[in-house]
Amino acid sequence: MKKHHVLMIIGFLICSLLLVACGNSEQTGGDKVNEENKESKEVVQEKGDKKGILVVSFGTSYADTRKVTIEACEEKIAASFPDYEVRKAFTSDIIIKKLKERDNIEIDNPEQALNKMKEDGFTEVIVQPLHIIPGIEYEEVLAAVDNFKDSFKEITVGRPILYGIEDYKVAVEALKQQLPELNKDQAVILMGHGTNHPANACYSCLQSVLDDEGLSVFVGTVEGYPEIDDVIAKLKQNNIKEVTLMPYMVVAGDHASNDMAGDEEDSWKNILKKEGFVVNIYLHGLGENAGYQDIYVQRVQDCIDGNPLGVEEE
């Protein structure tokens, strides 16, 4: 009996050990499954990230020039970043209203576009303005984005064409692609928009870089400094007889067609003619220039790289 009792105890101990071993095995297997499920969820979440680029411009009601400028920039950006969905917004309420009433075309302003991207589940958003200077409209874009800073996992704003000093050099190099060959008595006049914002100083900085490059190119503005009279004084000082007018704007829209090249008495074309200059017209916006399209692509890339302001590492 004692021997039988001992065998029963030994058998019980062996069974207990086997049960413990199986339990540990199941726990280990369960941990492994949980780990795999966790990794799977992380992958799914990563795949679920929805990335978008919102291209913001002032806008234009001129369909033909919109296609070859704003839309050309949007298409270049979309082709360069296929993992991102590209959308557009205009900052001009007047143009948005005009397109809706005249052409039944609906275009959002930045706030509306960002709200739709939020509702559509975007997690990462890059806002790239097509502005030339960091002026009033650029600041309005920054303010709009600030209202959505908690609506996305990440939202970044790219810089305009003229920002850091290296940006001016790159902009001038891109501009060279559209400059004609010039004799000593010939020059190009760039028509910038101009503003009462301190960023109007960007035009003077641009002029300095053009001068450093030895280019016979003079910058004027419609609504800031320098004005056309200031430019004319420089032309006469440099004995210029013939000029080519170019808009220094993304779109060759109303300002370019009317204020620069129009038939009105106070257009730049007619003012210059009255002063005795031979006047040629280049009626194309910067958005048509492949070099400027590439600049906007690089602005987006800088945002992706975590360097939206283009600060060079020392």
C-alpha cells in the first residue's frame, strides 16, 4: 500500500509539472500572438495615415492662364509626390465668388479646404502657398493653419518664393530661363505686386541680387515701392532705350493684362512709350516657368524633410 501511495504521489507531481509547463507554453504563445497583433495594428495605423498637400494661391478668373500657371504648379507637385493627395485653395474671396457665379466652379478658401481635409481623415498636411513674398496674404495663410494645428497629426506650411537669402539667388537663376538676350541699351522691367506690408522690402532685396548678377533687370511694383517712375529714372541713368515688360507674379492676370500691358493711358506700357522707350511685352506668369515650378516642389520637399524655412545647417 505504501508503495502504491508513493507512486500515486509521484504521478500527481508529474501531472502537475506537465500542466504548469503547458500553461507557460500557452502564455508564451499568447504573448507572441498579442505581440503580433500589436505589430499588425501598428502597421495598419501607419498604412492608414492619409497625407495631403494643399496648394494655396491668390487665384485668378482667367481660365487660360490659370491652367498654365496655378494648375501647372499643382500638377508638378502632384507628380513629384505621388503618396500625397493634392488639393487647392484660393485666398481671394472675390475670385472665388466670380468663378462660382460665372462658371459654376467651386473653389475653397484655405479654412474651408483644411476643414474638408480634416473631415476626410487626413493626418499629415503640407500647406504650400504660391505667393511670392511673405506679406499679408501669406500671414493670413499662417493664421488659417494655426486654427487647425490640433486637427492633424502634423501640419506644416512651406515658405514663399522670396524668403531666405539663398531663395533670392535660386529665384534669379530660375528667372534667367525667361530673360531675352539684351544689348547695352536694352533692359527688362519686372512688375511685382507690391504691398504696404514690411515684406515689400523683398523687392529691393531682389533688385540687389539682380544687380549682383550683372543683369539689366529692374524691379517695379503696382502697389508698393519702387513705382514705375522710380524705374524710369534708373532706365534713363543707364541710357536704356528699349525695354521688355514682364510680370513678376505667378499668374499673368488682371495686373499684367491691364496695369502693365493694357491700352489705358496709365498702363506701364503707355507711360514708357510716352517717355520715348520702345516697349516689348512678355505676358507670362512665373507659374509657367519650369524653374519656378521646381522651386515650389523643393518647398514641399523641405517641409517633408522637416526644414520648411530652408535653414542651412552650419
